[in-house]
Amino acid sequence: MPPNPPAQITVAYSRHFDGLIAIAHGEKWPWAHTALEQTGFTKRDDGSFHTPGDSVPAAMAKLLPIARRHRATVQVSGRPYLGDIADQIAARLPGRWTAQVEIYSNPLWQEDLLPYLWDRGDLARAVKDRRVPYAAKLDSDTGIELLLTEHSPDPEHGYLLGAFASYEEFEDSYDPHAPASITLPAGPGPAAQVISDTFLPAYHRALHERRTGAVLAALDAIRAEYDTLQAMRDSGRFSDGVPLRSPTALTEATKVFVERIWLEFLPVLTHAPGVLANCTTALTHHPADAGVVHRLGDALASCTPAMQEWQHRLRELWFRPPISLEPPEQLRTRLGRQVLPSLGVWLAEADAFARIAHAARPGVAPSPGVVAPAPAVRPALPPPSPSPHR
């Protein structure tokens, strides 16, 4: 990150607040805070400072020498206050959106954004390499989170906009197919149009592909373990060829498999609903696939009680000591058994799901009248052997 003055004050005019909004930032940002307070600016809840429009000339005349005394530089932005622009953009986007300015007075604070930015473009590089003292978060009621920043101090360069990864679905933002952030024009109307026409479609395509990839990766991992277990049943030997000498060896192996599959099947339960919702748009041209999507959807619905219990357990961990709860391995085994029928359906239809999901990518026009051949159906997962430890 290039060197900056130790304390800085950025001032912008806000029509919404009818006055100036000032933001203090830099490694010694408390110096800038002190200068603004001594000048008479009022601190707001979000950490910015405000002075009404009728006192702007006097406030600025007073601020400059006081800031200099506290070794803080003052920069007057040639743009409207970012919060005003963000509100106007949010009002023009499809659906219901809200906007909130976040302030990163300490340069280290902006680095907290990097693990969550879902971006392979200029926004992530800007947050990493240059000072971003403030930004605006745009939140949709559908769960989309976007970040809006000023592209550079030059007002002619517009704004940068990118996305956050959904933390409820993905615990990190790594994804080689993440949407690329885009440069927006300076006006809120044209900016909202670019977001609606260009960025949001790219975002939905990337999200669909990431969800699909997570589901298929989970099914592949489970399939490999299941095939190993099935081979043990068929051959009477471990995977390394050693005979199953103990009569309980297969039962124990099945118990371990059932306990493991709950965590391995969670990505399917988490990501597949969003993928299947998009798949319905492809069924107009491929009616033969409607049965596949219906079966997969019913299989997911049957797992709802198990998923709700798991989420309830995670919430309980915040409020109860673990000693009072069911042991984790026992819970995982029990939930794993509950979802075995659904897992069997998903393994049987995995190839069909991959084909349908690929055709259902948002923004990709389906080919009318062309129905891809259905793959051979894999056998469903048989129920596990009863466990004596149950």
C-alpha cells in the first residue's frame, strides 16, 4: 500500500444530510477525529462527522488551521457523498435493497474485507493495494451483498463494485470462477443500469456454477467412499485386499461411513436448493428432466428435519456447555442415517443433475427441441447394516 499522510480528513457534500460529511482516516486517525471535534463537527453513529449546510463556509475556514495543528491533511471530494450515491443506486436496483456506509479509519480495518470479497477483478486489488477509507455495502433481501467504492480520487473515474461471498453458504471467498468487479459510471441511474444488466447476471451465473461445483464435489467424494464400502461387501475384503476376518468389521465400516456422510452430504443440503431453483427454468425445453428435478427436490425436502436439527444444535453451542449435549459423533451418525434415502437418490441421479444444472446456468439460453440423452442410472444406496451400538 502506498504511503499516505498519518492523519487525513476527507470531506464530501451530502444532499441527503444537507451539509458536509467528514471522514477521518489514516494510521493516526484519532488526530483527525480530534480536529473535527474541535472544529464543531458532530460525530454520527457510523463514525463519520457532519456539519449542516448553513455553517459550511465557517466550518471549513475553521477546520483547515485546526487540522494543520493536529498534523492532519484535508481533502475535499469532488464527488457527492458516497452514502447518497449508494442510496440512489439501491433504490433503482431490481428487488429490495438497502445501503450502508462503512468506515475503515484504520488502514488495517479494510484488510478485513479481503477474505470475504468474492472477486477476481479490480476491487479486490484496490482494497489490497490502496487506501479505501470508506465504502458502501448494498444488501438485497435475497441475500446478495455488494461493495461499492470510489474508483479513485478523480470523479471522472466513477465507482468500483464487486460482491461478497455468501457466508451462510461458503466460509471463504476462494473461487476461480468468481464474478469480476466492474467500473460504474458516476451517475446513480446509469450505474444501477450497469449493475442490473451486467453485474447481477454475471453474479448469478457464478453463484450457480459454484453451488453446482460444491454439490458435485460432495457427491463424488461420497460416491468414492460408498464404492469402497460396496466393494468390501461384495468381496469380503478391505480395500487393501486383506480379508474381513472379524464378523463385525463390515458393520463397523458401515457405522464409520454413516457418521462421516452427514458432514460430507451437508454441501448438497446447503447448495442444491439454489441450483434446483434455477433448473426449473430449463425444464420448458427438456420436459423429460422434470421427473429428475422433482425426485431430487423431494429427496432434499425429506432432509429438512435433519437439517433443522443440525442448525439448532449449532445455535445451542453458543448458549450451552457441550457436556449437556448429545455427543457429536452420535448426532452425526443419527442424522447420517436419516438422510441415507435422500443420499441414495442423489447418487443415483448425480450424472443427470450435472447435465441439467449445466444447461440451467442463468443467462444461458437453452436449445429448444434438443433433449440430451439420459445417462444410465446408478443404483441407489442400500440401507446400512444395523449397528449394535445404536
